Amino acid sequence: MALNKQQKDNKRKNRNRYSIKKYNGSKPRLCVYRSNQHIYAQIIDDINGKTLFSASTMDKDFKKKKAFGGNISAAQEIGSVIAKVASDSGLKEVVFDRGAYLYHGRVKALAEAARGNGLIF
């Protein structure tokens, strides 16, 4: 029996979340969401259930710089912004949560830009 796209996504997401649960909330989680037009990144404290920092291509500062947020250069910009905000507040280590998305393209560009600007994961 062949799996449809939603079943494959759920399987991939569950596999990723299982590996994240190893940290059991000891580190904040860098969660990535992407749509066709935009990309969003949040650093979440799972113990308190609070979003510590967020950055997206919907932010006013980003819209002044670039017109379109659905490409790799936009993802790199968001990755560097979220890393700078986190490092300015003293946060160094996070757990990367890509959800059901493959580590490829915009998700990979965001992760590498965040690593390049000081986040460790």
C-alpha cells in the first residue's frame, strides 16, 4: 500500500520529533515553518511553553530590504537574524526542529545561516 503525501509528511515529522524529545526540554527549540511565499523561524522554550524569539519574512524590517520572502536568500537572511537576536540575549545552543520539511533548499539555508552566526545545533 502506497502512502500519500500527508502520511509521508506525518511519518517524517514524527521521526524528527522523536529525536528532538531526547533533549527533553533542556535546550530551546528552533522551529521552522515555510510556505510558498514566506519562511518563519521561532525559538521556543518547551518547558514554559513560550516563544522566546521569532523572525519571519513578514516582519516590517525584512519587507523594507527585500520584496520576496520565498527564496533561499530570504531564508539565509532570516537565519542570520534569528541567530543574532538569540546570541545577543546570551542563548548559544538550540535544537533544530525542521518539522516535516526535508533538510534541503530554504530550510537548509536558514539552518546554515543560523550556524554561521553563532547558534550551535
